[in-house]
Amino acid sequence: MLPKWYCGLALVWSFTPASALLRFSCSQLVVERLDPLVNPGVVGSPHLHQIIGGDTFNASMDPKTLSIPDAATCTTCTFAEDFSNYWTAVLFFRARNGTYKRVPQKGNVYFEESHGGMTVYYIPSYHNSKVTAFKPGFRMITGDPTFRTRDEASKYRQLTYTCLQDPMTRTGETLDMPKKPCPAGIMANLRFPTCWDGKNLDSADHSSHVSYPLNGTFEDGAPCPASHPVPIPQLFYEIVWDTTPFNDVSEWPADGSQPFVWSYGDETGFGNHGDYVFGWKGNALQIAMDTNCNGNKCPELKYQAISNGNACTKKPSVDEDLDGWLTELPGGMPVTDAKGNVIV
């Protein structure tokens, strides 16, 4: 039996008018070791990220001095008023000889011409209730890169993986990394909290000001807790990692374990996490959430072709090899187990 939150995903995929939402493509902006939330001002953060969205992305992104929509000159997203930044870690293949190769991303269904990147959803509600769009200066993180166990990952039960049998596969989500070759790649799914405390645009850990619903899920209409009473849109990432060039199991570890490792040193997949910095222009997102938008087209929003998004790129701030076969993960990040021990 599918969990209730997965049934909500089925509604997303059908694009029915009753479940208004935004679903759109954002091409790759840059792949580099910057993290303006966790390591502000640091050029060369501990682990590698893949970033999409507006070209104001930088090491600091201080909300006190940076107006993202005013400073941006382009965005990789097809909704041209969205200069937000969205980022996750990067997936690597670890060969039997211990070397690493970055796994490329590819365009999702209907967005195949996108240069890498990911698919972004903003979902107002499955129950026709109103949500409050994010405000200028808002940012948040979901997940925890230090997690290595199922019990830990269960705190974020909506951070999952799909072993794609074909591009349309939307069943069989797991909390950990798939254990067998996936014929069409691995899709990482990240669903962010949908309740806000109504006061703080950020918090020290970048997550305490938001919360998942109380005693249930966003999809089944569970209420927000009293501590976080304001419903916000469900922000949802789908990232399709093209693992198909690495499906030859003779190149996998000799013990038969799966060979993929996150750039933060996680081979379990339980440390799945994502970051978000809001950067929509004016009240465009609130208008979209109040309107019966459906999928990747919304009459109230300005749209640009995927080719325009592909043209918006940034040069990495850190000069390092990210495309060859590497003897270690970028930044020298070790692969660690649940106890923090380095895995050789």
C-alpha cells in the first residue's frame, strides 16, 4: 500500500486543474563548493553542490545587503521572475578501484532539453486552502548531511529516491540509495516543510523556523503545529541523476554493495538534504499560489524557454577538476559511516 504522501505525488503528476501547482525546469547554473547558508563567505565549502536559479548566487548572499531580484541578470528557471537559488549535494560513482566520477544530471520528463539542473514544484494545497508565499530574505534547509541511519532519516520521511525503470516511474520510493542498477537513472526527491512560524525568515540552523505538519502530511491536509501556524507552499525538488553509464555491476564494489556516494561522504543516502533561498520578483509567487496555475505554464507569470535558462551560467569560484576520474571527493571529503568512521 502506498503511503498517503505518495498519493499526493500522483496528483502532482496528473496535473489536474483541481490540484493547482507550479512544475517547472531550472537548468544548471553552476557546480561548485559554495554554501552561503551553512558556510557564508567561505570560498571552498567542505562539500560540492549543484546549483540552479538566479545568477546572484555567491559565497555570502547576505539578505541585509542583497536584493536578489534586483541584482540578478538571468535565471536558469523557465519562470522568468524566479531568481531564487536551489541547491543540493552532487552524486558520484565510486569504482571498484576507489576512484570517483561525477554523475551527470539530465532533464526530467517534458524538460529533456534542460542542461542538467532539476525540476521544481511549488504546491499551494491539495485541499483548496490558502498558503502564504515566502518573503524576501527567506531561506531554509531540509535534511541533514550527517545522517547515516534509517532512524535518523525517518525524521525527514519525504526525502527519498526513485529507481527509475523508465523516465515516467513514480513508484517505489526509498529513504536509502537504490541497491540495484536503475535502467533510467536515480531520481532524488526532496519535499520541504510546509509550515512557518510566521516571524523568522531564517534561523540559526536554517530549519527551526519551519516545520512539517502535525500528526500527518501536507498531502493529506494535516494541520500546522501551533508553533508554526502559517501554511506555506510545498517546495519540492526532483533531480534526475543519469547513473546509466555506471550500470555495469562488474565495476561495482566486490562485496555487491551499491557504488554511489554523495559529495558530503555518504554512501547510504540517508543524509539527503537540500537548500533554498527565496528570490522571486515582487509578489509573483503569491499571485501564482492564489491562481489556478497548472504545471509549467501560468498566465500570470512571465515565461522563458528552456534554451534561455540553459544560457544562464556562472563560472565556478573554486578552480578544481570536477569532470575527470578523481582519487578523492572534491575538497578531500571522506566517506564516513554511521559512527563517523572513515570508510576506506
